[in-house]
Amino acid sequence: MRLKNVNVPSAVKAGMVAGFLSGLVKLGWEDILPPRTPARDATNPPQAMLEKFGVPKKITHATYTYSEQQMPWVSFLIHFGFSTTFAVGYSVLQHVVPPIKFAHGAASGLLLFGIFHHGVLPAMGLTPDAKHLPHEENISEALGHIAWMSTIDLVSNALYQGQQRQKK
């Protein structure tokens, strides 16, 4: 299928919703299987990335209070931005490059885990080299990326197909 055969605005809308919902799934996953120790999470990868680009620590570690807990809103902004960006891309590209849908996106999730957590993040100095990542981090991130991308696949497809049925 070609891009001209895809209702791109519908795919983008579906991807935006899927990105937000899958971001919630990934956050929930990390509550169950935390990828990093508290010491390594004191400055998490999104915060470290922003600091590497010159954003001051007072901004990268900015929080809001909810239920007497300090929540890192800047990290959440990066987390949901990343999730939504990839979800929109997936939502559009799955119509053009069908193999990315293999196993409801699980294979794409594992691929992105490998690229980012074993390549990009260590290369940027944001995480240890892949060979030094704790097993708990690899397990949490690999399974979390499967859950995340599978959520993107299911939600974006359901919304896209629903929008196409309404237009008929």
C-alpha cells in the first residue's frame, strides 16, 4: 500500500491517542518492574538527555505534588512526547510497511528497545554500555517495549478502522 492510500489525518489522530495511552501503559509497567535502581533513577535518562543539551537541573528535575508525592513533570513530558511521536509514526507507517506490524507491533517494540537501550542511550552516555546494563533493566525495558508497542498497534488500528467506517 502507498501513503496516498492512507488517510493520514485519521492515522495521525489515532496515533496521538495511542501514544498517550501506550505511554500510560509503559509508566504502569515500570511501576511493576522498575527498570532502574533508585540511585540510577535519581537522574533518569530523559532528565540526563535534557541536561546533556544544556537544560538546567532545576528544570529537568522540576516536579509537581500529587498525593503528597513529588512527580517529575518534565520527565513525563519527554516520556509522552517520545511515546506519541513513535505512535504517530507507527500508525502511519504500518499502512505502508506492513512488516512493522508483526506480532501486533511486539517485534517493532523489541527492535526499538535494542536500538535505543543498547545503542543510542549508551552512545550518548545516558545509560551504561549495553554489556553493563543490569538484567532487571533489560527485562523491564524489553517487556515494557513489547507492551507499549502492542498497545500502540491495538489502539491505533481500532481508532483508525473506526474512523474509516464512520466515513463510509
